[in-house]
Amino acid sequence: MLIDSPDPKKITIYTDGGCQGNPGPGGYGVVMLYNEKRKELSAGYRLTTNNRMEIMAAIAALEVLRYPCEVTIYTDSKYLSDSIMLGWAKSWRRNGWKRSNKEPAINPDLWERLLNLCETHSVKFSWVKGHAGNPENERCDELSVAASKGGDLAIDEGYEKSRK
């Protein structure tokens, strides 16, 4: 449960997600920065997609915050940053998880979780070019790749349900 704080903390988060094949084994990596503190998160999944891992990285980071915070998330995923910052995901939800062309939105389970978290926190997404020498983005990539190659990978239940 989140506790309101009169002075929201300003958190900087870097995220990345990827797969070995798409779909395939995947993982995400997160670097969270607050003042002098640093926290890294990662997890791997047996079968998932790149886009699901990009969204999961943002979800995982926001879910560990105990208080409503002002958050800037740096991601190399235009899909993730544009879907939130341009309002696409909110529109999909408002339209019963349908895109403007009436096709079903992809990954509604994760978008719902992320939108709820964005309503709890003040979140801004900012796109950064991937594999361009940004040390925190590069670290997130290392974490996501290592997680996707790890043992005892989790099952991405949302992806599995979408395949049935």
C-alpha cells in the first residue's frame, strides 16, 4: 500500500526489455536512481515478446515505489514512451482495449497495470536511443539479456493467455 508523502521524491529510472527471438525467452532490466542511491532490478521469462518486456520493466520499477513519486523513465522503446506520452494506451483502455482501427490492442493486461501505476505516480517517459553509449541504458540492456538467459525463468502468464 502506498502512503502519501507531502513532498514527492523525484526518481530517475532507466528501463530496457528484450528477447532472444521474438517471441522467445525474454527479460527486463531496470536502474533506479534517487539522490545517491541506486537500485537494479531484472527478471527473465521463458516465452514472451520484446514489447512485453519493455512494458514489464516500467511496471516492475514503479511497483517497488512505496510512496507516490515524481518519476522520469528513460526507455529506448518508442512503443512504450509514445503509448503513454501520446495517450494511446489511455485511448485503448477507454475504447475497451481497441485501437483506432478497431483492432484489439496488444498487451492490455500490462497496459492496464502500467496505467494504474501512472495514475498513482507522476510519470514522464522520455525516449533515449538504444545502444548509443548511455551508461544506464547500456546497463539495463546487460541486465535484461542476462535475465533472459538465466535459469528458472518465470512464465509470462499474460502472453500465454493471449496465445490461446
